[in-house]
Amino acid sequence: MATYESVLQETGRFEVVDARERSHTVIESTECLVRVSISKRYPTIKGAVSYRLLDGTPLRRSKRGFFDTMDGMNRFFVVNAVETPEESVCR
């Protein structure tokens, strides 16, 4: 039976504004599953992507350029995206 270790890796940051034009930062994180082995090295498996504000509030990405809080009460619009290239995710 294989054993996997879950590693959460920051893969992007987005500068966003809310409806009142207050600035916030969204952090994109990707779960990387690493198979644990003493003798062999296995490729890393890319898992789920999650989004949070800097204060820890969880978000969901609703449409391209939009983020909503999980309760749907707040919406954020992307102003500036600084994303990590896909090839550096889960290395």
C-alpha cells in the first residue's frame, strides 16, 4: 500500500478589489501529492486548487476574473494577476 504526503504550495497571487474598491490579495494554492518512498522517487501528482484572501477567508473562483466568498456575500474583481508558470507547480 502506497503512502502519500500532501504538500500545499502557493502557485499564484491576485490583486483584487471588492464592490467598494477596497484592495485585497488572493492567494492561490495547489495541493501536491508526493508518494513517500525510501528507495524510489515517484512523480508528484497535482491535486486540488484553492483560493484564500491574505486574512485566511476561503474563496471560490466563480468566473474568469471573479472570486466569491463561500457564503456568496462578497465578490472580488481581479486587478492584477501574478501567476506562477504551470511547469513549476508541484515539482
